[in-house]
Amino acid sequence: MRFCTAINCMDGRVQLPVIQYLQKRFNVDFVDSVTEAGPNLILSEARNNNSIQSILSRVNISVEHHGSVGIAVVGHHSCAGNPASRDEQGAHTLNAVQLLRQQYENVEVTGLWVDSHWDVHEVN
Ligand SMILES: [Zn+2]
């Protein structure tokens, strides 16, 4: 069994699009989900350190126990937890990706944007 990890928003509308995208993206059977309201914002702000540690402790389980082959952090259209624009959320997501790459040097990390049609795009 091959796993990857989604650090996704709790929003029900983005669960299936992200899971289906990541199953293909990382060629995995299962997607472990760590959910928050607006995780890209939380991971981009150092003042949220307790929340960041909570996320990382759950990602660690996916990496250490499931051998996760990839980690994705997600931002999306119409997010109640991070109501910023697409451009601003893109900056949050890139900051989050940078933090995760420092933490998990041997796992591929990417950022995702889910648009108003619930289509998934890479954030680079
Ligand atoms: Zn959201």
C-alpha cells in the first residue's frame, strides 16, 4: 500500500477533489488527511506555533508509519478559514510548502489550489 499526505482544509467540498487528484499525482492507493480551517494560512504564520506543531505531529504519523511518498498543502476558493484572495493564498501556500520542505527533506512537498469549479492546480 502506498500513501501520501494531504494537509487539507476541513471544508467538505474539497475532500474528494484533493484525494482524487493526489491519488494520481503521487500514484498512491490512499491519502492520509490532516485537516484544519485554512491550513495554508496556519502554516504560513509563525505566531500559530501550537497549531503548526499539531499539524506536524499528525503529518509525522503519516510519514513515519505509512511511509508517505508526498505531502500536499491545500488552499481553495471560498475558504471560510482563509478568506484571502487567490494570489494572497498562493503566497501562504508557498510559505507553507517551504516550511514543510525544511521539516521533511526526503519527502516531495507540493502546494495545491482548488478553484471555483473544484478543479485542482499545482501552486509553484
Ligand atoms: Zn477552507
